[in-house]
Amino acid sequence: MEQLNVEAYKKVSIDYNQGALPKSAGILQPLVYKQNGQYHCLLGPDTQTGIYATGDSPEDAIIEWDVQLTARLSTATEEDQTIQYVKDVYKAKNTAVW
């Protein structure tokens, strides 16, 4: 799966192992970046086809991203390449996907 790349100065460094973040973020490590005063969290090539959320802080964006991931997993089709990537990562790590 292709991951969106943003300019280095926009990227936010995240410790995905901190206890307050969802386990899914630690496993999938989505991109977190700041743009126009807001934090964005994305796994995928763009905001339309990837799993995407925003928030007032990096943690808020990641938590909302996890909500979007859970919703997307329940409605995804076989053609959803982002969700197929998620399932492949979980399978490779021998971790159950919800």
C-alpha cells in the first residue's frame, strides 16, 4: 500500500507505545502531521481512500483515526486496499483484527 508523504517539517513525531494511544496506532503507525493549525492522522495514499481523521492534538487525531478504522473495518469490501493492508499487517503480526 502506498502511504501519503508530506514535507518533513509537517510530520509529527509520535511515540506509538505510549499507553494512552489505541493499540491499532502502535501496530499500523499511521502518519501524523500538522497543517493549517490542525493535526491530521492518515494511513493510506490520500484522505479519500485512506483511513483519515483530524484533531486538535496529535492524540485526538489518533484516537479519532482509530474510530474511523473501526468503522471502516465493519463496512469494507474486498476491493478496499487500505483495509486489506490493515488485515495483512495484523495477520503478519499474528494479532486479531477486532
